[in-house]
Amino acid sequence: MLASLTTRERLLLGIVALIVVTTGALEYGGGSDVAVFLVGALALAGVAWVVSFSTEAVGERFGPALTGVLQSTLGNLPELFVVLFALSAGELVVAQYSILGSLFANALLVLGLVILAGARAAGGTMKFGRRLPNDTATLLLLAVFMISVLGVSDRAGDRASEHQVAISVVGAVVLLAVYGVWVFYYLRDREPTGVTHGRIPLPLAIGLLAAAGVAAAFVSDWFVGALAPAIESLGISEEFTGLVIVGIAGNAVENVVGITLAAKGQNDLAISVVKNSVAQIAAFLFPVLVLLSLFLDTHLTFLLPAVYVVALLLMAISVWQVTQDGEAVAFEGLALVGFYVILAVLTFYE
């Protein structure tokens, strides 16, 4: 079955496997925490690529709409495991900032780079369909509304602030319900493609997906285990680690795939890869993690530091403003990247 893969694909799979094995060898062979942390971050990016690649191979049989949803859902397996292991270890700050990192990296850095590549390929203005950007902007604004009102309640010290866990649970259920309805109608309204087979055999694609899921669990465990001593040795904060390092490593796939598609002029697909991922993190991954944390000693809520509540609100407005009209130019992409750089620098000094 491996013969169905291209030489490049086999090479990349081999490299990812080597990096994962190296991370395990460092973990169990007495390697330094810094080495496990750095190689583990690279392994997370590699595993994310394998998940994306195998999901796309499975989705080839069902058309681009379902493929996009599968990619945005399963493509965040590394972030899911990192946050769960962080919560299990009592590392609430790392868990919160890992989610924030995924949101900011996709919505600002990756989307900005995609627009830059798409505008350059189009000779000035990148054009794309308006429905998906507007739909995902609505989902993002709903999630940010939940985060904002809980943050204001906490700062005001009102009676509701004493029930943050309960409010977060209800908010998580609402977000998941809205996301589920959106996915249902989004998939229903897509025209079937008639694709019934793919280039890669289905057993191989499912096998790669399963292997990537297992690898994501192990690598995330090793990565989180080395986190505290490594960041102390490197002199960086938990906030910066979660928001920047985990955020970029976990979303390397969206970065590369989105930019490549935009550079080829496949603007709708490029935008959908990024915007689907943003909506999925905000309206699916975050609420799922809130609910799963109820079974752990450390509970995750939608309560975040005030500066990041404001940053999320401005991010949601900026992303909607840039994409709502179905076109974007290079300076808008550069502005989004600039927002991310400013936020990363602020977090570095937290």
C-alpha cells in the first residue's frame, strides 16, 4: 500500500517518524528537558502534518466540504492532547495559552500570510467566496462574546463571577450546539462531488490517522512533562510558550498548506483551511476541553486575563473586517501579521 504514496510523501512520513522516535528516546534515555521540549515541539508539528495528510486522504472519498471539516476537527489533535495533559499536570496557564495560541496563530499570523501570498499571486487583490468567512466570523464572535462577558463579570466581582465553572459549562454546550447546526447545514448545502475513491487506499489512510493519533498522545505527554523545567532553563514564560511556541508548532500545517494553496491561486480553499480551523478551535475545541476538564482536578473555563479578552475581541473584529467583503489586499494581510507580532512581544514580557 505504501507504493501508492509519492517519494516525497514517504520521505516526509519517515522524517516525522524519526523525530517522534527521537523525542521518545530523549524522554526515556535521560535526555535533557530542553532537548525533549525542543524536539517535542518539532514532533508536534510533524504529527499535525500526518493527521492533516491522512484526513485529506480519507476525505477524498466524500468531497471537499467534509474534507475541510474533518481536517479542521482532527487537525487539532495535538493541541487537544497538549491541553489535556497540561490540565492533568495542573498547568492551567499552559492550557489556556495553548488554546489562545492556536486562535491567534491561525486568525492573525496564518491568515495574514495566506492573504499576502494570495494577493501577490493575484497581482494585487485576493478574491474569495464570502459565505464561509462570514459564517466562521459569526462563530468566532459568539465564542468571544462568551469569553468577554465572563471576563467583565469577573472584573466587576458581581454575583455571577462566583459561578464561573457553571457558566462556562453552559456556554460550552451552547457553542457546541451552534457549531453542530452550522456544520450540518454547511455540509448539506455543499453539492456532492461524486468522488467514491481516492489516490491512497482507505486502509492505509485510516492506519496513518490512527498512528498519528497515538503519536500525538505520546508526544504531547512528553512535551508537557518537559515543559516546566525546560522553560525555566530557557528563561521564557509559560504564557509565551503556550501562545507562541505551541501555537505555531500545532498550526504549522495550516500555515504551510494555506500559503501554498494561496500562492497557486486556490483562494477559496486556502481561506477555508484557515477560517475553518479558527472557527473549530473557538466553537468546538475550546468548549470540548472545558467539558472534558470537569473530569480532572484542574477545571478549564472561559475566564481569561483581561488583556487577552480585549485582544480576542479586536482580533475577531479585524478578521471579519478583512474577509467579510470577499477580497483582501497585501497590506491587510501584513496588518494581521503585525497584530500577531505585537501580541507575541507583549506575551514575551508577561
